[in-house]
Amino acid sequence: MRIRAVFFLIATAILWAAPSAPAQSSSAKSSSAEAWNLPAGTAVKDRGPRTYRFTVDYNNANSRGEIFQRQRLTGEYTRGLPGGEVIWKNVTHGTAQGDVAPFAAAQKVDFMDGFRYRNDLGLTMAPDFFKSFPPMAVMERNLVWDTGMIEMFGQSYFDHLKLNEPYHAISGDAVMPGVGTFHNRDVVLQWVGRSERNGQDCAVIQYQAFFNPIDVAVGGMTLKGRSDYWGEIWVSLATKQIEYGTLYESVVADMQLAGQSAPQLVNILRIGTLEPISTK
């Protein structure tokens, strides 16, 4: 989809630069200007419950890039509920050894089934927000934080984004309750073009943040290192609903498990996709 958007931008630039092109009328110029400006001051339009499938693969490797284990989390996330609430259902967790073995039968994550809360990313940072989660359920917490992040990046910055201009959105520390700390060094958003998803005319927004220090201590395990993450989000121009989102994150860190005499260097690559499975 990124290639399609880039080619569209190049084609448009060539047409505008062509000396033989006829002069545009004032109405045509106005339409072109509107096409390349995001609608300002618009709210997300929830027309009832909307369910997404969020799938995240964890590829755990050593310093030489040899994958020793893969894990896959999949869950159904529904927004647009009364009171601005959201809910998780059918969350599963599967594991595979090495880089080619098939995943074992996925196990249902019962403590997330029916997990419901108000859709506010700030609330998820409260110390007791995940009180029903086991202490080691970091990947399950990530499902909540990642969906909130994708929605925030895709829906909250229309008024600031200009075509092909980087926007420095966030920097600073985030305290992850029961997990550790994460420092966003510099989150950069960029509106890179328009495309279509699910029959919707969409803005395509890229996000990236590199060299982010991370410090985790949970259940006797410590992890100290850095995170680089990036992705793309397709946002409906009519409703501001997320029509598709991707997440990539590489964590390089020293990890030490309880009982180990020394830490080991690990590289964890996360690949995630968020896509609607029912639309309103």
C-alpha cells in the first residue's frame, strides 16, 4: 500500500509540472487543495460497535539473528460501546520453537475474555488498571497499549499533520505499571498520502521512534536495552476510524532470568497487524 501511495504522489507531481497541462479553474484548485489537507476539527464517528482482529508475532532471537522461539497473540478488540468503552474477547496465545516449526495449538487467555474499560490510553497507566492480570502477562498488556497507541497516532493529530512533513509528537518517560519504564526519545508522525481500505478513502500516516531506552523488571526477570518501533496507519477521512494498522518493534536488550548468573543479549522483533473484521 505504501508503494501505491508513493506512485500516486509522483504521478500527481508530474501532472502539475507538465507545461502542456491546461490551467485549473478556481474550483479545481480548491478541490486539489482540499484533497491534500486533512479535515481539521473532526471527531471519530462511532456508529456502534466495531470489532478488530489484532495479531502480534514475537520473534525471539540471539545476537546473531538466530530465532529460538516465536510467540503469537491474537485477540478481538471492539470499540464503540456505550459510554465510550471497549472490550477484548477471544484472545489466544500460541508458541513455536525455532524459526520454521508450526505453532502449537493456541491457548485461550481466559483473564482477557470480557476485559472491558473506557477507551482512554491514559487510564491504562494507572497502577491498578491491570489488577486482574497475572504479573508476567506483559504481552497481554501490550495488546491494550498497542491498540491505544495506534488509535492515538491515527486519530489525534489531524490538525497538526501536513503532507510529507514530519511532526514531532511525543517525547518523555512512560511508566508501565507492574512492568517498568519506557522512554520515548522522539515519536515522529508523517502523513504520506492517500489510499483506500475497506472501501474507505484513507489518510496513510507513518509513525516511528528510535533508540528508546527500556527497563523492565517483572517476576524475577530483568530486561535493559533499547526499542525501535515504526508502522503505518490507514485512517478513514470520513469517520476517522482505523481501517488498517501495522506495528514493527525491535528490542535489543540484556535479559536476565531468575537464577541466571549473568544476563544474555536478546533481540525481540514484534510484527503486528490491526484490521477490522466487522465495520459500522
